[in-house]
Amino acid sequence: MANHPLVALTTFMIMVVFVAAVCFTGATARTYNVKSLGARADGKTDSTKAFMAAWNSACGSVNAATVYVPQGRYIVGGLMFNGPCKNGAIMVRIDGTLVAPSNYFVLGNSQFWLRFYGVQGVTILGGTLDAQGSGLWACKASKSKNCPAGATSLGIYNSNNVLVYGVTSLNSQLFHMVVAGCRNVRVVGANVVAPWNSPNTDGIHVQQSTGVTILNSKFSTGDDCVSIGSGSNNLWIEGVSCGPGHGISIGSLGNRLIEQGVRNVTVKRTTFKGTDNGLRIKAWAKPSNGFVDNILFQDAIMTNVKNPILIDQNYCPSRTNCPRQGSGVKITNVRYQNVRGISATKVAVRFDCSKINPCRGITMQDVNLTFKNKRSSSAASAYCVNAAGRSSGVMKPTSCL
Ligand SMILES: *[C@@H]1O[C@H](CO)[C@@H](O)[C@H](O)[C@H]1NC(C)=O
Ligand SMILES: *[C@@H]1O[C@H](CO)[C@@H](O)[C@H](O)[C@H]1NC(C)=O
């Protein structure tokens, strides 16, 4: 991965931006080492205050600044990295591991473990975030009524020009990462790991954001590897592997009547292994003004994926509030190019679109999916309801458009 030209280019760009920022301000970046500020790398002592002190100094600095976390394990509670800052070039360089308190009531319902809010020009470089989610998952599995919702490990909110580079996220309580209300956020070389049965541990959830890029990253988790919510525009996902997990999902959309749409999403060079879904678009069977337009899924390899290609506009879990309603979400211009591999169920391609807003402009080019699981192996099939479009090139299963 490190040798990939895009990664090399990005690394180079970080350096250029950082050096440029330092040169413009005419000063060397100040470094705030959490250890010098009282953090203990012993995996036992709460170091929250030292981390906040380092951030507050870096954010308050008029020159470029670095928060530095040396090797070792640091217990930290909720860290709110709030802007605006006095400079636009902050580096958070992590050589160590941040560990969430094992008592999940400490973060409880606080929504976030680490959150960047209202910042501009921040790079988070390296490190491991270990949220120790297993206690909370067990609580939820026991159906106890006293389990808190839990916290997303890393939230980037209302921020611009943020780079998250080479970060490992382990066992989040809730989502691993959320990008919301942002412009120009790049996540490169992320490594997300949680068990296949851990609840709501989505890899990255994006919403209300423009110009988010997710590059060369690996997701093994218990929910969607990447989930794309309303108001996502100009999203680029490339070089992502997913599995275990629930795939890359646009949606769920259309749960609300008034909702921003999803436009211009590119998902290319992806691999899916043993996932519930591959490339999925999902909308509630309810009235909504939402939409999905201009989506490209290109070069995907499926290995034992239950639903490699799926549009489901009849999402209505527990069959309450929406039985027999049509989805208001308009799905147009979705392209699938060079999708191949093995489906773990017979229906490898399923377009189950809205009866009041049929899917329009679906194009498929060079799709080659075969059906194989432990019990049988035969030709895969495709299923279309209220879906229109065209296909060309290799088409296995035979197109139903
Ligand atoms: C679509 O998004 C990409 C980035 O993902 C951007 O480069 C391109 O300009 C966008 N296209 C339009 C028409 O906005
Ligand atoms: C489709 O995939 C199968 C199995 O991977 C392969 O044997 C076959 O040659 C492919 N067909 C085409 C037309 O590419």
C-alpha cells in the first residue's frame, strides 16, 4: 500500500503543504508533546487533560503546530478538538495507541470519543485508536435496557481541509469514523478492524459533505464498511477492501420527507470478501424528496458476497410506518463497470426499485458474477422490479434491465 503512487503523492502533498505553511509563517512548527504535558504511556493513567492541553496550545498558536503522541498506550476519555484555531496547519502525529476507558459508561451517550469540530487544515497522522467496544457490544447483545448508545471513535464535523492518514481504528463502540458537514476531507490508508458481529461498527459514515476522498483503506467490521448518507456530494472512494462487513452502502436514504440527495459518487477498485452486500443503494419505502444521481461503481471484485449488486428501495425494517408505500427517493444514472467474482446467493444482481419512482438510467457494462456457496453452484440470476437502463459487454447473469 505504501508504494502506491497515490499514497506517495499524498505523502508528498502533506509535506509540501506543511512545509509551505511553516515557511509562510516564517517560523518552525511548535511541537506540543502530550508526554511533556503530563500524559502517561502506561495504559492505566487517564491522560485526557494532557491531550486537551496539547490541542489547546496547538490550536491557539499563530504558527503551524504539532500535537505529538509518542509510542505507548494512553487512556483518554472524550477529546473535543474544537476550532476555530489561530493557524491553518495543525498536525496531530500519533506514534502510540489511544485507548478508550474500558468502562463504557465513561463515554456513555456522549456521541464521540475523539471529535474535531470547526477546524481547517488539520492532518491526523498515524496511530491506533482502540475503543475497547466489546463490553458495550456484550451489553447490547444481552438486551439489557441499561446500555448507553456508545460513542463514534473519530468524528470530523463542520471542518475543511482535513487529512486522516494511516490511522488504525479498532473495536469502536459505535461507528469508527464519521465525516459530516465537511469540505475536502481525505482519509488515506485507514485500517479499520472489528468483529463481523459487532453492532453498528460502520467503518466510515459520510453525510452532508462535499469533496470527501477515501483511498487505499481496509475495513473489516460488523456493519457497513463505508456508509454514504444524505447530502454527500463529489465523494471519491478508491482502493478499498471490505470484509467482513455489510459492504459499501449509499443509504439508508429517504427516512425523512425533506432530505438532501446524494450526487456524484465514484467507487473504484474495490474488493469484497464474505460480505453481506457489495455495492448497495438502500432507501426507505416512504415519501421523501431525496435522490441519488450520478454514481459510478467501477472495477469491483466480489468473493462470496451475498448481494454483490443491490438497489433496495423497499427498506422497511420491522414493517412499521411504511408497509406497501413507494420510496420517494429518485435514483438515476447509476453505472456499474467491470464487476466480477462470486455471489454467495443465486440472485447476484437485484434492482428492487420504487413503484412510484422507478430507477432510471442504470447502465451495466462487463459484469461477470457466478453463484457458488457451500451447497451449490450454478448460474447466477438477476432480478429487476421498476428498473430501467441498458447493458453492454459481458453480462453474467443475463441482464434484467
Ligand atoms: C465529481 O466529483 C469529483 C470528486 O470526487 C470531482 O473531481 C468532479 O469534478 C465532480 N464532478 C462534478 C460534475 O461535480
Ligand atoms: C467470467 O468469470 C468466470 C469465473 O471467474 C470465468 O471463468 C469466465 O471466463 C468469465 N467470463 C467472461 C466472458 O469473462
